[in-house]
Amino acid sequence: MPFLFLVISKTKLYPRTVARNLYHGGIATLTLGCILKGVLEIYGTTNALADRYWYVGIPMVFTAVLIYVLQSIMASGARKGVRET
């Protein structure tokens, strides 16, 4: 999904390592949470901890997107001649 935005966007700026790692870690956390919840539902039991994966994974993905957006803004400002401090 983020690489789709790279194709669509005009900046074509590749995300930094922090943003990529946060994004992939968030997606992995959400995937693991969904698998665990599915296994528990098939088994016929519930666990309150299975919902915690959502509380961790979603902020990781949003933080990665925010870092990428800030990186794009900083890069576009640098191209326009704005000095970074």
C-alpha cells in the first residue's frame, strides 16, 4: 500500500528505514493478531489479550505514515530552497 502511494505521488521519495520498519512491524502485528484471534475463535474460547494487537499495530502503521509524510514535506521544502535547521 505505501508503495502504491509512491507510484501515485509526485515526489517519488523512498521511505526512510524507520518508517519502513514501523510500517512492516505494524502490519506484522496486525496479521499476527488476526491469526491469533481466528485460532481462538475456532477453538471456541476468547482472550482479552487478542485485542491488544490492534492497539499496538494501528498506531505503528499511522506513525510510519506520519514519518513518511513529514519526510516528504521536508524534502519538498529542501528542493524549494528552504533551509533545514
